[in-house]
Amino acid sequence: MIKRELSITELFGVLSVVALTISVFSNAYFYYSLDAIWVMSILSPTFYIFEILKVLVLMAGSILVVGFLMDIFKWMIKKSYKFRQKKRFKLSTQNILTDCKYKEIFKQNESFQFWQTTFVIVICTTIVVLFTLFGLIKFNSMLWNSFLIGLTLGIFTNKEIKKDKELKLFVFIVFFALTTCFSAQIKLNDIEKLPVAKLKNDKELINWYVLDGSQDKLILLQQSSRNVIKIVKFEEIDRIISNKK
């Protein structure tokens, strides 16, 4: 098989397809949850850019948090070697361990991998549970967080995933899918924080949440009934009230 590097044009094309897929998948999950998948047909391609950024931020955040905690655990192990005489990992008979030998310990020792994984899980679980108890995130968001953190940790630490290219691709696809669903779930959880629109010539004075905008139209969700969605033009809006406190 002849391998060749992708040209800039090809790479841009691949990334564009991936980015658009991310956004379409996220919005499809969101509107499917509202039983309004038909809304997808009126959305323009430019609408999806913001969703792409949200998903990428979530993916990067999950990777950074897990990677940071793994590095913290490595730092703690190095400190324990410097200040304690007894060794927890019997891979070297020398009293002084260099950075190179530390790396060998981190790569080869199963005990280190186990305790590192346990450390990350305990810290992440504690943070997520506290956020849930204090009302910063909802219960379903807690579940999505747990899935993402666990999958990210598996990508970093599982030897089978690192060796098997097909398994690695499958795991990354699952990671991508979970992240896009989580992005949509965050939006679903925060519907009550969305701006409220009031329509002109509306005798019933119904309030509408502003879900999204597309070109010259707004997608509205009735505040009192979550199964009523309306598409209106901007000139039909009397005013939009922010729900931010």
C-alpha cells in the first residue's frame, strides 16, 4: 500500500466534512429530543458553525482534564520517590531514578496504571458529584460527563486501544458521538435560560423561547408547552427578553 500525505486542500476537505458531521449530529439529537427533527430541513450550513465550536471545546476540555490529572499523579509518584526510601515500583535497583527511568516505570508497571486510573476516576467522580449536588449541572449531564471521562481515560491508558488501529478508530467514533450528544444535552438542560420572545399581534400573550436563528427566521419553542414549535420571521417579533440574571 502506497502511503502519501494529504494535501492542504484534501485535509481541509476532510476536516470540513468532520466538522459539519459533528454539528449536524448534535442538532439532530437536540431536535429529535424535542420531537421536531423536521426543523433540520430549514437550517442553513452557516448555522452549524457555533455547534462545531461547542463540541470541539467539550472534547478538548475532557482530554485536558484527564491528561492534567494523569500528570498530577505522575508528579506525586516522583515526589514520593524523592522523599521516601521504600520503592513502590520495583523496576530499578538504583537509588537515584532519572526522568528516563520514571518514564519506563509509567509505561511498564501495571500497578502504576491501576492506581493512576483509580486516582483520575476518584477525583473526576468527586468533582462531578459536587457539581450535581450544588445544582451546577443536572443528573443527565452527570451521566454524560462520566461516559466522556471514562472513555477519555480508556483512550489514554488502555493498551489494547493503543495497539489495535480498528479498535482505536471505533473508540474515537464513540467519543465523537458521545461528545456531540452531550453538547445537545447541555442545550436541552438550559432551555429555561434561553431568551424569551414576544410576538407582534399576539392577543394570547404567549412567551416563546428562542431556540435558534437561521437567515431571516427564528425557531421558537412555546414556554408553556414544550411540544409546540413555531418558525417566524424577524419582523414578526415584538421584542426579545434576556433570561440572564
